[in-house]
Amino acid sequence: AAYSHIFLLFHYSYTVSSKIEPFYKGGKVQVSDEKHIFCTCGSHVNVLEISTGKIVHSVEHDDQEDITSFALSCDDELLVTASRALLLKQWDWRQAQCTRSWRAIHTVPVASMTFDSTSTLLATGGCDGTIKIWDVVKQYCTHNLKGSSGVVHLVQFHPDISRLQLFSSSLDCGIRLWDLRSSQCVCVLQSHYSAVTSLCFSADGGTMVSSGRDKICTVWDVNTRKAKRTVPVYEAVEGVVLLPENKDFSQIGVKSKDLHFITAGSKGVLRVWEASTARCVYTQTLPSTLIPVHGEEEEEEEEKDDDPRSLTYLLHLPNSSRLATVTAEHNILLYQLPGLTTQQQFVGYSDEVLDVKFLGKGDSHIIVATNSCQLKVYELLTNSCQILYGHTDTVLSLDVFKKGSLFASCAKDRSVRVWEMDSDSGLVRCVAQGSSHANAVGSISCSRMKASFIVSGSQDCTVKVWDLPADMSTAGTGMCQLTSRATEKAHDKDINSVAVSPNDKLLASGSQDRTAKLWSLAGEGNLGLLGVFRGHRRGVWAVCFSPVDQVLATSSADGTTKLWSLQDFSCLKTFEGHDASVLKVIFVSRGTQLLTSGSDGLVKLWTIKTNECVKTLDAHQDKVWGLHASRKDDKMVTGSADSNITVWVDVTEVELAEEQAKQEDQILKKQELSNLLHEKKYLKALGLAISLDQPHTVLTVIKGIFLSYQSSVNQYFTVSNLTDCVLIQQSLLRYCVVWNTNARNCLDAQAVLQVLLTHLPPEELLQYQGARTHLEGLIPYTERHMQRIGHLLQASMFLNYMWQKMRVAGAPSR
């Protein structure tokens, strides 16, 4: 027991516990039955369950062509997708089965699609400027509407189907109104000077609101086909939703019974407008107010087209009185009316994951830095996400304090921030911020014993130590401004990694200049250089202190990981195995093992004492930037440039128990096999020997059968139903190939083959795994055995002939 306890100190295997994968990479988003969100992801349409945040269904075109558009019918039953291959497919999405497919007739891909309110008519707008209307019940094309110029990016039926009207918009910025009775364009509504992005109708169908990227919304009278009001909204609008008239929306500034609508666009906030006065009555406040970096006054900037917060879609969920918005960074956010409170947040696509750490009590959450200025906090149990705003450029690195609810981040905006998670609500807020680096801050490390300081390393080649105020978390909603206690020009090139020792007295830094350095944190003021670790042939990507020994681990772009002595700065061990840069290294198993991750997408587990790589984990397709172990040392998390985050769980104990049970089972089976052979119960013995994968024992059983049933082997095999068991047949065929190579066993092999060929048709035999290879291996040896037996037969015939012809000398002739 003591031995097994020591054995279990080491990890030997991890398995994937859960994954956070991208499910939306841009394109159309649609909500069905208020329980699912449909979104495109390359050649897939993924169905996200709102309550759990998990992908419950996914449909994909056979040709793996990208899906250009899709539409879900109003009754939530039919899903139709269009791909670049100009195919339309109709799906039973709950079963992920294609029920029908047909050619789109369009000469170029379909850009937009919509169903009418009865779920019978489907309109497709093509990049060729034509609109086709399909009857999906009777399965034919009813209309071919021509006249639009360029890509038809918007098609929408009037909600009152008795009107038989279709609205469309293309590159000419007009809104075309088509009468489906006459298949004619009856008028073009002119108001916008840029692409029309969305249309919304009032409950009675008499009023329509259109939005455009020309920063205006227009209110139309559908009956007179005239513009009633043009509302300047001062941002490129991507989505508009009319507020229901019979509900109380006083929380968001609705004071009158007049028509009000909500807009979503390039500013990234939802705004409520009163149509009659063209006034904005409510503007949503963003989750955090950005503090100007370096203290300069923020000027009114011209809106950036690539602002990650800008909204690309706005969807109304009327039954549950919610709104869904989609951001340019592929985040989907759900808001509850009437107060526009954030209800749920989903991250559709994280781009490159640059760092990931466990967070919270019992490592219940993970904090993720992606190729973005926003941080994401996931609750592992439900996959629900919080998006943290604060940094103004890409967040590069993270570190968590010992107590697990406080963590620090650093970014390209030259700043560091400290965040705190509320232990009860799980909400995270920024409690401190500091900025005095002259370039991007690429690495950060927290004090280990208590939350007293953080250390940052920057591309300006300096290391800074920031003291944290003691009353930081009790300062209410305010944010502390941090100042650096010490600044040191530490290296000649970018600093890639900094690490604080377990006793808070030492600091290690690793740089592109191929060195790692050890610094003293004990003295007041500046850092004291204690020594330099030289030996890597490329830049040092990561440094990490051992939790128990006076040892430092470094990983480098030269593909190696090294262990160094803190006493004399000598290299103690080198671990080689990655084919490319080793990006992260951490200690596990109380400092007796290392985990490393590399540019090759692999994570390797090393035992320090033996220099041996005991496990290689392959779950990523690109660089693994993030690697972190839980405090209990039973889990780890990896984040990669392939946008996947994987949580791994240690299964060493489980696998050891399984191995032990397997060995015990083998011993019992061998004992049982010996008893069966003694009792001449050959059939059971044969099945048991095959399950143990012991060809020699199987041969012994076969020989026993031939000795006991010489004349009726065929009948024995038939009676004992051996020819019904596919597994036994496959194994016997495989063993026959081996036995047939030996002249002593070839007769047994040929007898078994005869039984198999007698009872099995050739077609069935060829279905077995590797059957063709086995048969190819049998033929040359069988031919050789036949030649040998033929020669023996000839020799025996000659002997017989000689015997017949011989005369005994002196015998009287007859």
C-alpha cells in the first residue's frame, strides 16, 4: 500500500474532461423557439442551446463547402442552407439529417434567405442580382424576380401573408417592394445612401422601420409607400427592433405611447429612439468605463470600422421579452427587457488563445486571454461566460494569486490590471490599474505568499514591481491606481516571461536574448541581479520556479526545456522531445514532474528523475500558448492558437486500478483455461484462449480437438456453433497465417482453414478486418506445403512400386 501511495505521487496520464470550442465565425445568426441559437461556422450550421450554452446539433454539407446563408422556418421545423456549391439543402435539424437537396438555379452563391410567416415560401437572394421564391411544400420554384443591381443582401416577406409582398435590398441602396401576384417590382423606396441592413414591421403591418450604414433609420408607411420620418442615429446601424406597444418600457426611457425602436450598430451600445421626435431616449451603458492610458484626455475619436464592440446583429425574442446582439468579435449577448439587463453571454470564436488560468474557489472557473482586448471568464460547470472590459489592446498574459479570487492581467496597451471575483455572485470587477511601461507588457507574475505585489515584464526590456494596497478589495467601486516600486532594465531584448519564487524573495525573467536571469526582490528600491542562466540557443519563452527545490525551469524556442540550480546557475537537466518552440513549462506532482506545451500543438509530461517523457497529449492543431494546473494538481487546462480550450483531468489512479483489475482477470482466466484443458472442454477453452490473445494456447486447443475428434472435426465445429462467432473466426484466420508458416503446424492451420472456408461464403470472409492481407500471406506458404507434400507422395508411390516389383531371392516362381 505504501509503495502504491508513492507510485501515485506521479501523474502518468490525462484525459480530456471538457472542451470550449468555436461555434460561430461570422455570418448569419437566427433564434428559434427562444431556446436555440442557429449560427454559421464555416461549412457548419451549429445549434446552441441557450439554457446550457452547449452545441446540441450541427449540420454540415457533404462537400464541406462553406455555407453562405441559411434560414429557419417560422414554425422552427425546417432549416434550409445554401453553400458555395450552389446547392440548397433542407434539414430535419433535430436529427441533423438532410431530407432534400436541389440546385439553387442562381449562377453565383446565395447571399440572403428568409421564410414567410406560413413556413411554405422561401425567398433566396443571390449575388447575381436575382431573387428566387420556392414553395418548399410542393417543391418547385414559383418566382424568379429580376431587376436588382448587384448582391441581394436582404430579403424579407411582409408579415401579413395575404398581402403577398416581398421586400429586398441590394447594392443600389433602395428597398424594392415586389408584388408576388404579378411578379413585378411595384416601387423602390429611396431614403438610404448606403447598404440597408435590416427591416422591422409593426404589429399591424402598416409601419416599417429600415436601418442602414448611412447612420440613419427611416420610418415608412407601408400602405402609402412613403417615408414618414428619417431619424439620424449617428452610427452605422446593423439591426433595428420595434418595441411592443402594449408593454411598460419606462426603465429604458419610453414615456409616451408613440412608436419606439431599438438600434444596434458600430458604437456597440443599444439605443432606444422615439420615432415621432427622432430623439434618443435611452443609451445603454457599457460594462466598464475605460480609463485613459497614460492619463491623457480621450478625444472624440472617429468611429473605427474594426471596433470589436460594434454590433453586427440585433434579434428580438418576443415571447421571453429578450434581445440578442452579436458583436464583431463573434460574442452573442442576451439582454432582458424591459431593463436591458445582461442575462447571458456566449463567445462564438476566441481566435488565438494566448493564456488561460484556473480561477475561483475550487478552480470552478477559468480566465482566458484571447487575441482581443477583452478577457473571458468561463464557469466550467455551465460554460456560461463573463466578458471583462478594461484593456484597450490585446491582453497578452495572466496570473492568479494564491487565494484564487484575485488575478492580474497585462496587455499591449502598456498597462497592468488587477481583477477580483466576488466569491458569492461570481462577478468579476477591475480593482486596480497601473501603466508606466513604454511598450507592450508581455508577461506578469503575482506574489505567491499573499497578495502584496505583482511583477511585469515588457517589450521595453524592463521589469517592474508594483505594490498592491492592502485595502484594495474594500475600496468599493473605485479603482486603485498602481505605481511601480522598482524598475530595472533586465534584458537586451523583449522579456517573454517573469516568475516569482514561492517565498516571494526571488524573481526570474526570461527573454528573447536567449538568457534567463535571477533577481533579488528582498531589498528596497531596485532589483538586485543574482545571476544569469546561459545555455539556450534561442529565445527563452517561459520560466518557472520549483515549488519544493531550489531549481528553475526554462523553456525555449530551441525545442528544449532545462532545469537550473539556483546556487551556482548551472544546467542540471535538459529535456528534449518537442519538434518546435517550447512555449510554457510548469511543475506538477509536488515538483517531481514537468508539463510542457509547444508550437507543435503537443503537451508533454516529464518525470524529472528519469528525464523520461511519460505521456504526450495531442488535442490541439496549433501553438499551445496557455498551460496551467489546478491547485489540487488533479486537473490542467490548455489554450491554443486553434481557438480551442481544453480541460484535462488526471486519470492515473483510474488507469492504475483498471490495469490492476485487468491483470487479476488475466490470472483468473489463465487458471480457468488450464482447468478447461484438463477437463477437455475444448470449445470454452478455445474462446478463452482467443480472448486472452494467446495463439500458442489456441494451437494447443486445436491439436487437442484433432486428437479427440479425428474423423469428425467438421461436425464438431458445426455442432459447437463455432462458425457463428465472428470474433473467434477473425482471430482464427489471423492465427492461421502465423501457424501456416511452420511445417509442423501447417496441417492444423489447413484443417482450420478448411472449416472456415466450408462454412463461410467468400464475400463474408472478405469483410473481416485485414482479411485480404491474411489471405495473401496464406497463399505462398500453402503452395510450398503442397509442393512438399506432392514430393512426399511421389516418393511414397515410388517406394510402393519398388516393393511390388521386388522378388525375394531364392523364392520359387509361381
